[in-house]
Amino acid sequence: MNTIMIFLVIVLVSAIVLFALVSQNPRGKQRRGGRGGGYRGGSGHHQPAPSLTRDQIATRWVTIQGMAAQGGGNGLRNAIMEADKLLDHYMRSSGAAGDTMADRLRSSQNRLSDRNSVWRAHKLRNALAHEVGFDLVASQAREALADFERALKDLGGL
């Protein structure tokens, strides 16, 4: 029995050490898909996203509306997160300048009928993504979704 315990401890310690080695980033490079998302090349340019047709955007928007219609916190949360991603994807694919969503919103603000509402919707998304225990109010979520939809229409995506 002691031999089995020693073997299990050795295996467990080896797995922890292996995980720690694999998790390290010795070259100091940012990992893909890491916090902050998107491309951060530092050159002031972004990688264009593959473009979606208006029909594909409309289909995704219907899916987002379906998430919101499910009600409850998770449906609305997911809808806001997806709406923000869809708007960002559309802005990148249509050539909006900037490395971050905030940069792309700034560069597109003259094309938006209500730029403050889009900023508010994006800030709500950030709060959902980064604030522990953020309390989402249903009316606030629905307003943000309407703001994302308006922005997509203003920019020609919907």
C-alpha cells in the first residue's frame, strides 16, 4: 500500500511540475486569446477580420435576440457579450482603425447616430466580463442590445 501511495504522490508532483512548465511564457510573448483579446501588434494596425455578409450578420443578430428572449441573467449576459463581439467583428472587417474595440469605436464615432449609447453598451459588456458579481438589470441589458443594433445599422452591417 505504501508503494502505491508513493507512486501516486510522484505522479501528482510530476503533473504539477509539467503543468507549471507548460503554463509559463518564457519569451514574454502575449498568448493568443489572452486577456484583452484581439491583435495587439503595437504598430497601430489591426488584422482585418474575415468579413460577414449582411445576411450572416442578420442571422447572428436573430440568434442574439433569441438569447435575450430566454430571459434571466445568463440569456441577457450572453446576448450582450455576443452583440459586442458582433459589432467589433463588423468594425474590424469593414476596416475601422484601431487595435482595440475602444479604438475602433473612436475611429467610427462620426458614423454613429448616438456614439454615447454605443460606448455605454460596450462599457456594460466590460463590466459583465470583468467585474465579479456584477448585477445586470434587465432593462439596462435590453437598452444596450438596442444600442448595439443601432450601431450595426448605422455602420451598414444590418
